[in-house]
Amino acid sequence: MTRSLRVRALLALAVTAVSLYIAVTVPVRLGLDLRGGTQIVLQTRSTATTDADRAATDRALEVLRDRIDALGVAEPTLVRSGDDRILVELPGVQDPKKAADVLGRTAQLGFHPVLGTADSADDGSRPLPKRPREHVLPDESGTPLRLGAAALTGGHVKEAAARFDQQGGAGWHVTVGFEGAGRDGWARLTGEAACHPPGDPGRRVAIVLDDKVISSPQVDPSVACRTGIRDGATQITGSFGPEEARELSLLINGGALPVPVETVEQRTVGPTLGAQAIAAGAWAAAIGTALTSVFIIVVYRLMGVLAAVALVCYGLLSYAALAVLGATLTLPGLAGFVLAIGMAVDANVLVFERAREEYATRRRPSVRSALAAGFRNALSAIADSNITTLIAAALLFFLASGPVRGFGVTLGIGVLASMFSALVITRVLAEYAAGRPGLRRRPRLTGIATTGAVRDRLTRRDPHLMRHPRRWLATSAAVLVLAASGIAVRGLDLGVEFTGGRLIEYATSAPVDADRARTALAEAGFPRAVVQSSGDSGLTVRTEQLTNAEEAEVTGAVRDLAGGADKVRDELIGPSLGQELRRGALIALAVALGAQLVYLAARFRLLFGTAAVAALAHDVVILVGVFAWLGKPVDGVFLAALLTVIGYSVNDSVVLFDRVRELAREAPGTPLPGIANQAILQTLPRTVNTGMGAAFILTALAVLGGSSLTDFALALLVGLAIGTYSSVFTAAPVALELHRRGDRPHPVRRSSSDRNIPAR
């Protein structure tokens, strides 16, 4: 064993051992879409006296944290997002209405003197003029009260508690205790009120919460004028139930928010749906990995077996990285974890195909030397293709939000783990196995000493695919027109993330016809609701913005029709946030294409970078057009799939142009069409084998991933097919056409290297 091989072996062993330890001891934090719960995004709003800046948002965050702690939610998460937003995650909370009411209340508490009723007058003929800072609010019975400025606020309150007094007849009430200056202030306020005769409005004290009088009791006749209540305590009474009393005490204890907040996004996922998603993702990963492993073992024999072992190590590394970084594994992130398995196969396929070429041309006399050359020659293409995918992952992280951002994190971790597993773990196993005496005597067992079915067929036919590049461009243009017509004719079904609104998914006790449900909701006052069947016994309702009360009416109508239904998912997106997300999606798409162009132009030539980006734009339009024709929703998960397709599609173009660059260096001056054709035929086995490996994974995800991941997997399958085609029959012809128009080299004598398949 050489020194370099020993170093790589020790590194692979150490990383694998540490990853195994982390995977066993550190659990991965699951997102709410996998474990169930409610996620709420609050946005602070400026007032006449306070700006909703970063400092005000931080103060609001602390108040909200106290309220959440009082709710008793296990492992809540509260973080500031930007300058004016707060992300709240409440695991296990299935009642978003209660959570939103508690979090969204400003809770400005005040104790006001009552100056009289609004219809009282000095002489019975005219209303009393308003005094400075006086305002009018209705009391519990609706009688308008004239209130003075607040004598005490929630800041003077020491504590509040919900109590039940069965003997005294008060029922549920809230006791309030004052501290410091609040004790003297309460005595002074009640002492002034006690100077008015019983029954007079002035003997009352109004307790106001968020500009609403929640209680306005009279001071007891036993309290002396100017003396007041000196024990620093009072009771807030009313027609309270136990939950209302507890909520009021919670708001008083938590204190007032420094600025008002509004709910701009709300997501609730039932625990059953989360458990199903985990199980579906696990089955998709297991079956997809098994099918992919069988495929690469059939194609590459012993090297395929070693690559399958490296795939298992890849999964271990990715899981450990998620755990140690504290990253949250979301449902799209789980899909990204599965998808990266297919990308891990790509690096192995690149290496093995390059090793086959080296061995077939007899440039390397042994399997071991051919493998070493394969790893060395494939490194450039592996690095370029994975960097382009990392660019897409980074864009998802910085420009997206919520679960889609989690997908970007998981995809990025998966790409890095796949590179390590392919370039270190697979290399250690492959080079060690290739050096065994038994395999040196029987090299065909390794899978490297054979050319493969795809290469054999190409060798026999020796086609010249780039003889008429404009024909391929015409075909691509026709497909583009067909896809664009779908966007023009059918339009895009933008999800609630981009339009704003509410999306509710139900699991019904029996199958419900979508048309009947649509009629029932129209009769209930929601004629614009979009109803779709979901699975065997599920129903999805998408509407414009709904209040929680209106959502309860929709749920009631569905339950009456179905004879019972459980709400498994509830998403509320405010219109301003929807517009922001839609704008962010377009920016992400434009930045993705621009970033790919800049990187490819730097790594290759501007001509090749332009051709690759043209192929990417071709793929984007076709994928969006396919979803338009199918009537599938274009939402955040679709955006994740689209950016992944961009990263995946450019991989093929990078591999092709990397080979063009290599061949051009070997035979300078050779006409570009011949070089391009030769590069296509040399890389086509890798393209086919990589596509097949990824197709197994995505098919498993589409079939087993459940309703939440079906559209995601479908988008990736369509993107895989389009990207495989466009890298060969769009990117290469575009490059040739651009070269023909303005970048022609001086013709030189054709050499023997202008053959399509290397000489054997």
C-alpha cells in the first residue's frame, strides 16, 4: 500500500468512525413538517411613536418568549428573521388559532379612571366637552364610557393569575397584584373613584386591554374616599371561561409588545402527516438506494459493489453533518437527502468511465493504474459539476425561506458528502481491491476492463451527431414553443406561497368527490375555493385570505360533507408575503442563471458558458410549461426542484465541455464540430449511467414519497430527462452555432484524434 493510499485510508476511517459516533449520539432536529406542530411568522409594524426596527423586534421577541413559556410548549423556537420578522415554531401545537391570538395581541394593559358616560351632560342638554387625553370606549354592556388617561399600565403589575371562586360566585376571574409605584398608584386611583357616590359612573375603574374595556367594576362601598385599596391587589371579573381567564393572565404576565405584530405566515402540520412523510422518505431512500446499488453493480461489477459501500458511507456522513451542525431536517430537505444519493453516484460513474477509457486505449497497462488515471482525469469535471450544484444550494439558502431553505442546506451537505465519499472512500476501496493479486489476474471482474454496452454500441455505429446541429436546435425550438404555449394557454397555477391565501388539507373518513365539496363550500359562502382530491381519502382546499373563524366554517362544511375529517395541514400566507416570495423566486431564478454563466465563463470560455446557460433557460421554460399543461401547482417546493434541475442539468454540460476542452488541448486547431462530436460520444456512457442511477432514486421518491413529494419528484424526473437531452442536443449545437457565427479558428489538417471513439 502506497503512502498516499494509507493517508486516504486513515482519513476515510477517521471520518467514518466520527460520523458513526455522531449519528448514534446526536439526534437530528426534525422540522415541524416532519414532527407536527405550528409555525407562525410575525411581522412588526411601526406606530406613530415607535419604529419597527431591529431593536423593537428584539424587544418584541423577548415578550413573545415569555408568552410561549407560559403556554407550556415543549422545545419552542423563536428567532428574529430580518429586521422586522419573528419566526415562531411550536412543536405539537395543533390549534393555530389559540397560538396566533396569544402571540398577536399587543396586550397594552391600562387602568383608567371613568369620567362619566358619553351621553351624560352638565344640564341635561349638551354633552360634556372632552378633556385632554380623554377617549370613549364601550364597556362590557356596550355603554360608552368617557375614560381619562391611564393611571397604571401593565408595567406596574407584579403578577396575574387565573382563579376560580365557586363559593363567592365570581367564577373564573384574574387576580392582579401590583408592585412598587403600582401599589400607591392603585390606592390613589381607587381612592379618587371612592369619592363618587355608589351607582355613579365615576366610581368605576376601567381595565382596558388593547383598546377594549374587559372589566369596569365599581369600587366597593367599604373603601374610603382618598384612601383607596392599599393592599396592591384587585380582581378582573367578567364572563370568563377557564381558557379565557388563563389567556388573559398570560398576556398580562408576558407584558405588552413594544410594537404591534401581524401574522404574515402560518403553517400547521398534523403529527400523522409528519410520521407518514418520515416513513415515506425512509422507504424511498432505502429502495432507491438499493435499486441504484444493484444498477451500478450490474454495470461496474466489483467496482460497483465498492461504490455501493461508499453510498452507505455517504448517507452516514450526511446524517452526521446535519446532526453536528444543528440543521433542521424538513420534508423538502429529506427529499434533498434522497436526491443527493443520485448525485453521489455521478462522481463514481465519472471516475469509472474515465478508467475504462484509459484501460481500453491501453494507455494504462493495469486496472490499478487506469483507476488512478480515472480519478485524476475526472477530478476537474467532478469539481465543476458539484460547484454548480452548490451554487444552486446556496441560492436556495439565501433567497428562499422555510422548508425550501432547509432543502438547500441538505442539498449542500449532500454534495460535499458525496464528493468525499467518491474521491476518498471509493478511491481507497477501489485502489486497494485493484492491487490484489487475484484481481490482477482476472481484471474483467473489476468492471474496468470492459467497455460497457453503451460504448460498444457507439463504437459499432460511430455516429456523427453534430453533422447538422441546426436540426437539433429546430427540435429544441419546437419543444420550447409547445411548452410556452402551455404557459400562455393554461396559465400558471401559483401556490398560496406566491399568491397569498390559505391552504388546508384534510384526511376524510371516506372518499369525497371534489365537485360535491366545491358546491358545499360555495353554499357555505366560499364560492372561490379551489378544491382538489388528495390521495385516496384526502381533500385539499385552497382559498383567498381567511380568518381563523372563516377557516372554522370551511372545516365544518368539509366535516359535515365527509362525515368526519381531520385537518392534517394548514398554511396561511399573507398577501404581502406572497408578493415578496414571488419576487424572491424570480430573483433566485435570474441570479441562478447569472451565477452559472459567470462561473462557466470563468472556468471555460464565454462561448461555452453562454451555450450552457442557454440550455438551462431551455430546461426551465420546458419544465414550467409541463407543469402548466398538467395543472400542477407552482410553489416553493417546485422552486426548489427547479433550481435543483438547474444545478443538475448544468452538470452534464460541464462534463461535456470539460471533455471538449481536454480534446482541444490534445489536438489544437482541430475543427470544433469534430471535437464536440467526439466529446459527446466519449461522455455519453457516463450521461446514460448517471441518469439511470438518478432515475431510480427519483422514481422511488415519486411512487413512495406520498402526496407531499410526488410533484417534487415529478419535476425532478422531467428535469432529468430534459437536462440529459439539452446538454447534448441543445448546449453543444448552440456552442457550435455561436462558434460558426463569430469565433471561427483557422482550419487545420484533420488528425487521427478527430475520431469519435478512442482507438482500441
